[in-house]
Amino acid sequence: MEELNKYWDNIHKNYTSCYDGWLDKYIDLLKNDDVIIELGCGRAYASNYLMEQGFRDITACDFSEEALKVVREENKNLKTMNFDMSKGLPFNDNSIDIIIADLSLHYFNNKTTQYIINEIYRVLKNDGYVIGRVNELKEIEKLNKGSVKIEENFYYEEPIYKRFFDKECLEKYFHKFEIYRISEEKMDRYEKPKVLLEFCMMKSK
């Protein structure tokens, strides 16, 4: 775990990018007084974008304290929380309106992934949304040759684990939710284009 922490600390200290517009299509689902959480925020591009749109009750969350230090330096008005989502979400039942999970749910084994999604369901209010992006199955072909398969669609590529999804996988993991959107998208944030599955799920009553 210490090695993993150092890996992400270095990534977030040295990596710079910008918001790539992916949340724009969901803005109409959000209300000004919504309680919004960003899980695995990294440099908190999504949270900062939402603040620019006028939303204020936002908390950017990550298990890398170095990432959160940078976030606080760049935006002193943004609330932050440091925790490991694989250990649970430190929020009350039915207390959150919107959860953003951009590129943060595809690092866990099957059991942990389902646990995190169950936790998301627990803390969301009825009619609340979880909006996110994960690695699409096509990304498996880009893994390094030395990568090791751990489970179906789950690999170890030193020093991190990576999970890959198709539409059927997402529907299975989010079976308690009502599907608002699942779509294959491409992202050009990194050196090479990345294929993602973008999703928006609603917690129905």
C-alpha cells in the first residue's frame, strides 16, 4: 500500500491537465443546493468545474494526501476529504445528491468494486445520481506485456491494478440503479487516446 501511495502521490504532483468537458451534458440534472462528492478526485478537475458553474456544496475526496494538498493550493474554497474508498464511504445513509467518479472505480478486484458501488448506493439520496467514467474493455490490448491477469477483466500492471468494463459489466455492478446513460467515449487527455465507458446511474426508490 505504501508503494501505491507513493505512485499516486508522484502522479498527482507531476501531472497536469485540464477539464475535458465530459460533465457538460449532465449539468441539467444538478440543482444549486445539491450535496456533491467527487471520489478519487486527483487534481479535482470535475469539482473545480462544478464550482465554476455555481455549485458550492462540493467535497473533493482522494486517498492521496499529496493530491489534496495541490487541490487546496489551487482552490482554497473547495472542501477536501482524505480516505480510501475501498474501506467504505464516510457519509451517512441517503445524504448525498450527486457522486462523481471520474476514472476512479477501475482499480479494484471484483469484490471491492461491488462493495464500493454498494456504498455509493447507500449514501446517495433517492433519485440521486452517480456519474463517472471507467476503462473500456478495448483498453486491455494496451497493457504492458508483463501485465498479469488476476480476475476476469482485472490485471496487475506494476505498480497498479486495472479493471476493464463493457456495458454488461456496468449493468451487473449497478443492478440496483436505474440506468440513465452508458456510452462509449474517447478521451485525449493523455499521450494516447483512451477509450472509456461513461455512465450516469440514478438511485431509484
